[in-house]
Amino acid sequence: MENFRGLSVLIFLTLAVFTTARPKAGPNQKCKSGPVDLVFLIDSSRSVRPHEFETMRKFLIDILNTLDIGLDTTRVGVVQYSSQVRSEFSLKTHSKLENMVKAINEIVPLAQGTMTGLAIRYLMNEAFSPGQGDRPKVPNVAVIVTDGRPQDRVAEVAAEARERGIEIYAVGVARADMTSLRAMASPPFEDHVFLVERFDLIYQFGLQFQDKLCGIDLCLESDHGCEHLCESLPGSYTCLCLPGYRLNADGKTCSAIDLCAERKNDCQQICISSPGSFTCDCNKGYHLNDDKKTCSPIDLCAEGKHDCEQVCVYMGPGISNCDCNDGYRLNVDKKSCTPIDLCTEGKHDCEQVCVYSGPGIFTCDCNKGYRLNGDEKTCSPIDLCAEEKHDCQQVCVYSGPGIFTCDCNEGYRLNVDEKTCTPIDLCAEGKHGCEQVCVYMGPGIFTCDCHEGYRLNVDEKTCSPIDLCAEGKHGCEQVCVYMGPGIFTCDCSEGYRLNQDKKTCSPIDLCAEGKHGCEQVCVYMGPGIFTCDCNVGYRLNEDKKTCSPIDLCAEGKHDCEQVCVNMGPGIFTCDCNKGYRLNEDEKSCSAIDLCAEGKHDCEQICISAPGVFTCDCNKGFKLNRDKRTCTNMDMCNTVTHGCDYQCVNTPGSYHCICPEGQLLQDDGKTCGTCKTANIDLVLLIDGSKSVRPQNFELVKKFVNQVVDSLDVSAHGTRVGLVQYSSRVRTEFPLNMYHTAEDIKAAVMKVDYMEKGTMTGLALKHMLEYSFSEAEGARPASRNIPRIGLVFTDGRSQDDISEYAKKAKEAGITMYAVGVGKAVEDELREIASDPVEKHFYYTTDFSAINTIADNLKLNVCPAESQGEVEVKDPCACENLVEFQQATMNSLDQFTQKLASMAARLEQLENQLLSRK
């Protein structure tokens, strides 16, 4: 069987090696790939230049020229997409090459966004549908050609298309994103993803695609890498494995099929694997049964296959041990046996003597002086004293088994015969240890005693003197004085004296006895103790005996607001300074306000001080020599009024007026043709790498062209400039420059940043910093319009939605200006409503000056589009405007008359003063 399997493999490999490859399609030979439904999905977004689209058109026609076009062979459909999807012709529209070529030459590019995900969904649901000519069981192949990053999600819809059996080739040109191409294409990516630098190199994909579609035998003409066998497929190949092997996940190498490891066998114990096959075996101690699968245990004892001398013990399959009969022990050879002498080995439980009685048998015995107990193992000593087998007079002492000695009771000592006893007198022999007196109490017994005035201690030998004071055995009221053993006298504590009974005490009152020395008051504090004090209004001196009067005013210990008057020791009253009067609380003072009380003769303003006043005049008036009356001033000639055109006096003040045809601005001084021209403007300009240095100079000129259209001043329009790329930089804030010339000079000095395009980050910076009061934005309460202008040439590399929305919610009017590759959807999202008035786009940097001409930031409505509006003089709103202008002129004329009248009055006063 094994020889037959090997022969089959050899024949298979021989056929695989000698299989011939199909020939390539030559220049005049059509590709015979078999039936294929092929749809081209081409990107016609705005970023594809006209000459690039022509290159792509020629690319399609070149591929079609190599295909075998027909309803039963290769069907072709073409779909173009940008922000929308349009089918140019379906799979069933044309069956002839010339008709397809004509239709391709008539394609007009859509030139909008790049909605690749939308196009793939159309491809899946419409282009490859039976209604559009898709054939059942015919391969579906799609070729997607794009030059940019998709503006929608492609990964999910592309995965769904591949699951429906559509094989997708993704061809990227120039700015295409490799991650997006791989998300769209079918695996393996090295066969289905192509990226070229420019459109004129797209023919390279055409050659590779033609090879794949025309069915080259890649097993013979490529390094396929198959470990065992290679099988050719149309435009591809697949790897196969020899019998007993399976293909690994890499699709090329093979691994042996291990039926044992995969548990695809019926062996009871051991499985021995070979590629795709197995044999069974048994564990040690078992033998394989006739079914070649199950196992049976081997019993060596039952089969007599052992060499034990006495006993064989079965221990398990194929295992046995030897053992011995009772009284014998297994030798080191684990087979023969030797009789056991338990006495010699010490393996017995005899307490004293073991007597050998045979193999594994013994009896117990005892040493001299002992007898064997009833358990026949332990021994007990023989006690002659307990058995009264002795001749001692008083005490028999056990000294060991069968041995004794004699002793005496306490108070007696053993005589020389070591059997009889004599009584002991410890006092007579001086063997007592008493400190003072020893008293004999009997044989070997005594007690100790003490002399008078002493007491026997706890040790019953020594004596201690008796201290009646310490023991409280005295009768003294306060103090007991120890005079010797058993002797005392009484005394008193300090401040007391001993009474005549020599035991009790009486307190001493030094104040009552006049023994104190206090100047004014003696205070009894206890027996023999006093302190001195003073009468009210006096304070005790440092000698603690004499007193001094208290002056609360001098010590500042009063609550008078201004003046304290000393009225005697410890007494005061309050008073006030000149120009103040004492309040009802008789402590605080109030200033006398002659102005408030009307006790003055000022004509206009009375300025009060406590108890006095001075006169002053209102603004625009001056105080006369009498220091009481006031005269009107000529404010226009005496102050720096700052009027742009003319200053008009009013009583005590002035105001500014403008010439006919101009309006007074919000600062109340300057004149202008458009009162709403005061704005806070921040320009965000794109300094990314794609702009290029020469174009960045055009951007700066664009900014200056915008500045020329504005009324720039500290109180008029303010301008700030921010440049951004991968980071954001404030070139100058709103409060840095106040003239158009300074701003334009600063703009021309701005350095080009290069790098990325973080428009979202720039919008965040503008909202949080550029329009802050710290950088010159005027308070929102003044209603000065805040305008942001974003200038960019490409797609933002971060999200703009959040801060574009927040900027508009914060009341900032947003303008969006795009050039070249700027994304229309992003510009519209940045621009304020209505978008058409706040959104501008041009394809070329050289044309941005036309945008600046038309961009008036909608500050003055009549100039917002750079056109002169011809107004209908009879229209209602124009009549109102005419009426307002007339009223303004009359108001200005009235102000001039008032000014002239005031001037005449001033001259008249001057003439009167001269007379």
C-alpha cells in the first residue's frame, strides 16, 4: 500500500512539471481569458486635471484593445464617480469594441469630490446586477482608478463587495492613499494593489492586469513558491499538497496530517503517526490484542515468569514483586529470604531482656532486683521498704530495686549505727538565725522573738523598730514626729499653731492680727496666707503692697473715638475734635457737614470738610475770584477735543459733528462713509508645504489687498494675522498695529512655515486666543462685529467640524477662501450662512486678487460684492434714508447755531467784565 501511494505522488509531480503554459496575448492577438464581467470604476474628481483624465481615457481604450469583447466572452462596463456616481455604459450596453471606444471618448468628467465608498456600493448593487447584464457563474472583476483619499468610508462596503465574490483591483495615482487602496482591494495585495507616481505611468498596471486576465500559466512562468504541487488557474495559481498533507495558512507550504494529534484514531493506548495514517501500540506491561487496537495487561506471577524464593506478588500489568513468609525477610537481591532474629535487631518491645525463640519469635525477662509484670514485657523494681523488709527505727528510704537506707524524722539525727535516732536543740547549738531572741519549741524546732519597741519581720527572724507615726497610731490632728522605736510627738502644718492638748491645731489669720503691711486692703487667703489689693480706681504696685491711681485715658483703655478726658482714678468721659460733634452713644464723633446742612453760599458745587467747606464749579465752568460764583468756559478752545471735522460747545461740555455726506463714528470724534466699518478681523492663512513659497507671497499680497479695503485705526477696524501648518503661530494680534501701512509692512515680513495642514487646530486657536480681550478683541458688550477669514489650499489633516461650529456659535462671522486642492465640503462647513456670501474658491493662486476685489467682508452692504447699486429714489427704504440724512443735516446746522450763540454770549461777558 505504501509503495502504491508513493508511485501516485511521483506520477502527479511528473504531470505538474511537464504541463505547458498557455501563450501570452500578442499585440494583434486578443486575450482568451474565458467569460469575464469586467467593470472599470474611474475617479473624475476635481483634483484629476484635464490632461490626466485624457491619459486615463487612453488607458481604458488600450486595455479594451487586448480583450476578447463579446456578449458570450468579456463584457465591460464603465462607471465614473466624484461626489456622485454615473454609469457611462453597463455590461449589456455594448457588444462591440468600437462602440465602447466611442462611448469612452464621449465621457465628460464630473469634477467634484471623491466619494469612493458610494461608488463601490453602486458597483455592488447596480453595476453587477442581472438587470445591468451581470451573468451567473461568471467571474466579476472590478478595477478602481483614483488619485486621492476617499471622502467617505470604504473599508466596510469594499469588504461586503468582496464577500459577494467581486474581485477588486485598486489602482492609485499620485496623491492616492495606500491604506485606502489596501482597504478596497482583494487579497493578496501584491497582486491587486498598484500605486504609480503620475498618470502617464498607469500603463504599467495595464500590462500586469493584461497578464493576469489573459491566463498565463504562473506555475511554469513564475516563482510560485509552492512546497509540493502548483495548479494553474486563469490569471493565477493555487498550491496543493501530496496525500497525507494539508496546505498551511500561507497558501504555499504543507504540513503532514497527524491523525494521532488530531485524535482521529481508535487506538486504546498509543497512536504512532505517519502522514495521513497511524498504527496502534500498548503501554509497557500490556500486549496488543488481535484487533490491533485494544490492549490486555500482562500477569507475570500467574504465568510463572518470576524467580521469587518464597512468594510472588502481582503489582500491575507486567509488574511483580517478591515477598517472604512470616518470620523471614527479603534479601537485597529482592528474590531470596533470610530468617529474622528480632532480639538481635532490637525489633522487640521487651523493657529489659529479649530471649530468641525462633525465626521472628522471642520472649521477655527482667534484670536482678526486678520482676516481670503481667504484660510479659515490662518490669517493676522490688521495693523492700514498701514490703517492710528492713530494720530502721524511724524512716526507711528506697535506694533502688532491692536496696534501702535508714533516716530520721525532722528534728532528729541518725546515730552511728545508721538505724536509731536522737532529738536536736537548735537554740542551744546556735543554729537558729534569730536576730534578737531564739525560743526552743521541741526537737529541731524553734521560733524567733524581738525586744520591746521592735516587731518581728515577715522572715520571722529579723526585727524592725515600730514607727507609730507611719502606722497612724498617734492621735495627732496634723503632723506626727517620729522620736524613736515606739515613741512620737505632735506638731502643726504651716499657718497653724499647736493647741494646749499637744494634739490639735488652730489656723493663723495674719489680716485679722494686723500682721500684713498692705497699704489699702488685706485679703485672707488661708491659714497664715494673705495678699494685698487696692480700692476701685487704683492698681497694686510691683511691691504687691502699695497702690497707684488708674488713668484710663493715658493708658488708652477707653472707647472714645477722638478725645478722652480723665475725670479721676478709673473714670473718664469722651469729647470730639474741632469740626466734629459727639454722637448719642457719647463715644463716637460725626463730622459737621456744612454742605449737607445747607450752611454755605456756593453757586454750583460745595465740597465739605469737617466744620468747613470750599466751592467748585461744574465741568465746563470756572470759579470766579469771590470763590463762590462760576462762569461758563469755551470747551472747544480750552481742551484737546479730538474732533475729526468740527467741535461744537454746549453748556459745560462739547460734541463733534461731521461734514455733509459723512457719519460720526462710534468713538464720537471721527467721520466715515460707512459707520459699520468698525470690525475685529482675524485672518487664518494656510502656510502648509503644498502652498509653495512663490504662492505664499501671493497670499500675503491677498491679505494686504483685503486690508486696503478696510478703515483701520485703534477705534475703527482692527486686524490680526495667524499662520498655520502642522502648528499654529500668531503673526500679530488685533491690538498690535493701528494703521493699514503698519499692518501691510508686518504682513510682508511674515516667514513661510511649510509642513502640514491642521485647519481644525487653527480654528481652535482663533476662538480661544485671537478673539480674546488680552489680544485686542473689543468686549462683546460693544457689539463690534468679529470676523474670521480662513485661507487654505488643501484638505485639513484634522477635524474642523467642532471648532468651525463653535466659532459661529460664539458670534464670529466666518469667511472661507479656497484655492487649488481645497475641499469644497470643508470650506462650506467653515463658512457662515448664507454660505454663498461667505465662501469663495478659485483653481489658481494667480486669481486670488479677484476674490480680494469682491471680498468686502459684507461690512458696508452697498460694497459687499464690489458693485455699484443703482437705488430707486422712490423706494420706501430710500425715502427713509433720505429723511434720516436730512434730519442729520438739520441737527448739524442747529448745533452750529448753538455754538455761534454760545460764542456771542462769551464775547458779551468779556466786554462787560472790561467795563
